Amino acid sequence: RYVFRTVQPGYYEPRPRHIHVKVKLDGRELLTTQFYFAEDEPSLSGEGVFAQAGGLGDLLILSVADTVEMNGSAVDVLANDLVIDT
């Protein structure tokens, strides 16, 4: 399991919004990738990491799993699985 808390990044042309993810185990790098946001899916076809994933690109898209209230504001909880063969 993993959890991280962040603000949703802004757009910076020409790239869609994304979050960089790096997974390490015992100091060894197992994965470096990016997660994208579902509402940006129409603009992902030419995006490097997404395009490299081919038919597995959908695995890089975060989806809203819940909305919670935090300090008087609605906050989306996004979810995705990471499956890594160690």
C-alpha cells in the first residue's frame, strides 16, 4: 500500500498535469513513472510516458475514489494501483 498527499498540479504547456512517482526497495529503484488525471485523458495521446505504456496507459490514470471534507473544503481522494514484480 502507498499513500501520499499533495496538491493537484497546474498545467504547464504543452504537458498535461501529472505527478512523478518513483518506487524504491532497499535502495534499489524499481519503478519511475507518472500518474495523470482522468479529466486530462483526451490530451494524453501524445504524452511520452503515456504513449510508451501503449495499451496499459489506462493504468497511469488516477481516478476519484472518494471526496472528503478537510478544513471546510471538499477534497478528492484519487486512487490507482501499482503492481511491481520484485
